[in-house]
Amino acid sequence: MKAFTFERAASAEAAAQIAASNPDAKFIAGGTNLLDLMKLEIETPTHLIDVNGLEFNEIEPTAEGGLRIGAMVRNTDLAAHEIVRRDYPLLARALLSGASGQLRNRATTGGNLLQRTRCPYFYDTNQPCNKRQPGSGCSAIGGFSRQHAVLGVSDACIATHPSDMAVAMRALDAVVETVKADGSRRAISLTDFHRLPGDTPHIETVLEQGEIITAVCLQPPIGGTQIYRKVRDRASYAFALVSVAAVVQPDGTGRIAVGGVAHKPWRIEDAEAELPNGARATAAVLLTDARPTDQNRFKLALVERLLSAVIAQAKDKSS
Amino acid sequence: MNESSKVRLTVNRTSREIHVDNRTTLLDALREHLQLTGTKKGCDHGQCGACTVIVDGRRVNSCLTLAVMNEGAEVTTIEGLGEPGDLHPMQAAFVKHDGFQCGYCTPGQICSSVAMLEEIAADIPSHVTDDLKNKARPTAEEIRERMSGNICRCGAYSNIVDAITEVAETRS
């Protein structure tokens, strides 16, 4: 690990100012991803700004009837929260399907959105990786790509976003609230928050240098049967090969977001219109522009089967 | 600004002050600065759980948190749970059920399981909890899921589950 200086943020605005004026500074919250990457010298900040002392630990109802989740709320506390379990069970289920008990106790809401890919070539500093070292090439294309993206890929990168939480939040139309260095605030729909890799896979979100996440807001509850179904290589404590976050209403309409298939949680509203027509019709639209490799083509069939499973499960539950 | 810091911690009910390089993880602070070598370094990347300790009542991977991020925290390590002659019930249950072979993962398994039972008592659900409206019970399935962050290379899992189950039943 490279040496760094360390300070505790006094406020979100102060933290944003420090980070905006120093491109080698990083915020640290739970640290469960950043420290891992610092040990491997994939991340090499020279200054860490500890945001653990900031008062973003609340989960509170919004005036519109939704829920505001502070950026520092730990994954464990979010999944266990009474309102989340009752009104947004999709989110609780997604959180509980990710990581381990120890990690969820530290990992934060804001940090979860910002976690980096688990592409093995991103982690292997002996291999070219456009995300780690822009312009060096992509080792996953033509390499072992079983875990990689099939949608929204580019010639520069086929990495996936690893979060389960973000997939559920995408289906729930969550909005990310931030503060910039100049003190201004903005709300970013999760639809727009993560970027596709394109020619700049090292730029993963629309956040500006120094901009800090303060909360994630959920819309008022939408009811329905909420299911998070995740397929992985182990029964527990593994990243998704494919996951489906589904909200299915009694009339068969609903929302679908898919994880493990792209650089961001994948949702196509036109595909949701096909939901009452079944899994095949929905998957056909969802996967229209898929560009799988020979090794991860199985994810296409897996998406359709997972959709089939959640539609059946929803019918079963509502009957 | 310095690349090292002074950190105050309460470790096993004793107040300690250390001066560490900012890079020092809580794990290395415990082992190298406080000579509490019961906490083990396995993968050092949060994947194996051997370094699990209890910080402010919650189990965490001590390898994935910096000592400086834990200023003022209360840390409990395996040494703080119990010592020979005065074992914590979980330690005694691991001995009784032979919940280990080489023993390297055991301090992490025990710290994790003690805090894990508190999580169930505090109504924290898990991936295998059937109904989010109801409080989970410490069934074997729940214990296995909740302990998935602790790897045992010797494969003593079935005896580990037996040990934890016995403690859970005594508690309830």
C-alpha cells in the first residue's frame, strides 16, 4: 500500500472542497472495497478523507411518502430497517444476497454504489486493463470472460458492476443526492448515475471530482410482489452471474432490472411492457443488443430462465 | 499533514493508545502493536474471515478497516471473550464439539458466531430468512448462511454449526 495522509471530514461540504482541490484524494467510508484495492495498489490515493463521522446515518420518510437513506447507513442496518422490510422488500433481499455479515456491517449505501468491478483482469496488475490503466487494452476480451458483461459492452471494456443493492435501487427508481465542492446540491437518477464503459471505462459514474453522495431517495412504495433472485457459483457470499430484481403487480405488469450483465444495473422500460406476455418476450427486448462472448453466452439463457422463475414465483405468491 | 497518527482504542475493556502508520489495518494494530495475536491474518482481503473481531458490538473484518478509522472504538478480540480456565460459552462449545482441526480460522469463527447470534437477537434478517416480517431463528440453515464469511480450510463446518447451535439453544 502507498503511504497517505489522513483526515476526518468536518462536513460534507468541507470534504467535497478538499477532494475537489486534490485529485489524488479519496473519500473512505466502509473501506471494504477501497482498502482491498489500495493493498493491491490498484487505488493509490495520497490523501484519505474519512467520512465516517458525517451525520448521514438516518433512514427517514420523505415529504412525498418515499424514503431517504443516508449515504453512511450500513448495508446491515438498511436491510434490517422496518420500513425497508415492509415497503421495499426488494431492496432488503438484494442487500442480504450480497457479501458477508462482516462486510455488510461496514459497507455503506453510498460506497456500495461506488464499488469497483471484480473483473479478475482489473485486479491483476500484471495484465493490461483499460479501467485500471486507460489505453493499456482489455484482457477480458479474448480472455476468460465467463463472468463478464453481455450488454452495453464496448471494445475497451466488458466489466460488470458488482452491486446487488444498486440493481434493486434501479428497479425502484432511486435518486442519488450529492453535494459538490461549491456547496451546490443535485439529485441524480440512478438511471443516469452509472456510465457505460465506452472509450473511458475508468470513468464509472457521473460524479464530479470532489462530489460526495449524501443520500439515496426512494419513491413512495409501489407494492406488488418483490423478488430478488440471484444465480451465482456458490450458495452464499459470491457475486452474481446474473440477478433479477422484479416488482410484479397482480395484473402481470411490473418492473425488471438485471444485474451481473452490464457495467451498470440493466433496465429497459420497453422490455417491461412485455412482462404480461411472459419471460421469452421480455427477454427478447431486454437482450436485443446483447454482445456476449463464447464463454458468457449462457447468461442470455439464464436471464430468460430467471425471468420465467420470478414471473411464476410472483403468480404463486399473489394467488 | 502526517503519514502516521495517534489512535486511542478500547481493546478488551482496556484503554490503549498507539502510534501507527496510517496504512496500518486494525488487524495489524492488534497483532503487531498490541501483541494480541489471537486474531489471525488469513487472506488479508476480507474473503476468509480469519481476522473477524467485534467493533462497537458488530463483527467486522479487521483486515479491511484502518486503525485510524477506529478512533475511540471498543474492540473485542478472541482474548477478550475468554481465556483458558474462563472460557466464553462459544469457546467451550467449539472445544466440546471439535469445531476445528488446525485452529487457524477458529478465533474468527468464534468472534463471528458470538456477534452473529446477537444479530439474530436484534432481528437482523438474512438471505435465507423466509419472511422478512418475522424474526429469524437460529436454525442450521440460518447459521450456515450467516457464517458464510468465515472459511474453514479444514472443513470443520458441521461441527462448527453444532457448537453454535448449542450456544444458541442455551441462550433462548
